[in-house]
Amino acid sequence: MKLSHFGFDLPPELLAEYPSENRDESRLMVLNRKDQTIEHKQFKDLINYFDEDDVMILNNTKVFPARLYGNKEKTGARIEVFLLRELNEEQRLWDVLVDPARKIRIGNKLYFGEDESLVAEVIDNTTSRGRTLRFLYDGSYKEFRIKLNELGQTPLPKYIKRDVEPEDEERYQTIFAKNEGAVAAPTAGLHFSKHLLKRLEIKGINFAEVTLHVGLGTFNPVEVEDLSKHKMDSEEIKIGPEAVEIINRGIKERRRVCAVGTTAMRTIESAVSSSGLLNEMDGWTNKFIFPPYDFSIANCMVTNFHTPKSTLLMMISAFAGHDFVMEAYQEAIKEKYKFYSYGDAMLIL
């Protein structure tokens, strides 16, 4: 399939600026692949589609406050620094994006905080907006990370034009977030409330936790018409023995095995054994899933509504069928579902 197959007109007012008032009361569109039917529900109705010993695969990555604002030495120009990944703990080296990039050259220093106690020196150019920074801070590594968290802001996606508000710190994080390392939330998981998780647990649903630290590469635009030529950025993943045991048992017993989110799906599809079961893994994935693709592990998934021509839309089209997904998206637009990170959800059976 080609890039142009995934274009559609998305009214800007359907991009969600705020989350729903309650996590599990966002809307839920249910797609049944076998019957080719579409239902309109609330997210808390999800429980009605699962039975005892079914499996839900959750991405337990935790978003860290990756967006910093500093001032350039001498000129005092305000510069946004978006932390992407730590390269070297001892030397405090980080890959970052800077904005405006044209003002930031190798050798420049940036000062952060009112007391300017945190300083960063630019030591390399990586891409047009990318830089490598060495942070300078008088304190232990633990104190340095605390300082970064104090100065950083919740990294809401750029399409959200408003300022970060106090509730974003909690709402742009899943309630099962544990392993810090993501610069964007695994958004399908944002719809789960403590109450809904407890109800699912009581019903006998088994939860398997995996980790994929979401990077900005997931959201990079696809700029080639031939999808086989698009390269995904690598993201760190971890699948432990407990998750493998729960998921493989679900497969063998022919249970419903549900990937919560495209990140959970990418994680498990990156670690498939030759027998079609899940392997443990601790490493990196740059897997790009687009039609046609045969999925090995999950037989259902929860996902948000994605933007045109995105790699995320391509994955769910591979899972549910391109024409069915595009039909569902037109229905979502007509019914005024909310799209993207703080938007509504879809369950694909």
C-alpha cells in the first residue's frame, strides 16, 4: 500500500485539547472484524467484551517531564529543549531537540532555572533540530535527575496549543505507569481508571505488562509514497518472563489476547518466536507495521484515533483491514469523536 491510501480530511476541532472528565468515560468505538460492524459505546463498556482468563497487554512505560526552557548565554534568547534520550549517565550526555534550532550551535551554553544552577553545553549537531548536550550540575547524578524533573514540563504533543496545566501531570500518564523513559504517553492506556482496572481484575482478566519507551520517532511524518522505504526510529523495549508466561498461556488456550495500544502491539510483534509465541526481550525495536501484515500474538487491540498518514493509522489498518478502518474513521468524524492523544478510543475485535 502507498502513503496516499492513508490520507483523510480531519476537522481541526476534533483534535482533543483536553482529556475527558473521567478516564473511563471517553467514547469507545467497537469494530468487529468478523461481522464488519461498528458500535458506539463508552470506554467503561470495554469490560463487556472480555471473559475470565482473557489477557490484556499493557505498556507500563512512564513519561518523564521532557520539555525544558532555557536561556542562551549572552543573548538570553529563550530556547525550548526537548529531551529525547540519555546517552551517557556518567557524562550527563543527552540527545535533544532544540527550538529555534537556527540559534543553537556547537559550543553554545544554555542556562536553566531562575538560579541558573543547571547549565548545558552543545557538543554536537545530530539532525536539523537535533543536538547533543552535556549537562553541567554541581551535585550527584540523583540530584541532577531531580533537578531535571523539577525544571521539566509534561511533554504534551505540539498540536495542543494551550499551556500545560496542573492536571496534565497526572492525566498524561497511565495509572499503571512504572518504568520512566517515555517522552510521549502510550495514549490507549490513558482511558483505564483504577475502578475499571479493578472491575476487570475481579472478572478474571489477566494483565501482562511490557515496556516500550515511546520516542518522538513514532510520530515522525512518513515522507515516502512507498511505505517499504520508511524507516522508524528505534525505541527501547522490555518483555519479562512473567508477561511471556501470561501471554503465551492465553494464546495456547485460545483466549482473547488484547494489545492495549500500538506501542504494546509493536513490542510484542518485535519478539515473536518461530513457533508464533512470545519471547522475552530486552533491547530495541524499529519495527514498522503496515498492510499487508500477519499478526502473531494479539487477536484484538485498543487504540486511539490517529492522524492522517501516520504510522499508527497504518498499523491499525494492517490489523483491522484498510477499507474497514477508513470507513470507521469517516463514521468517527461524522459522530464527532475526538482524535489523537487526549481523544477517544477504539476497540478492534
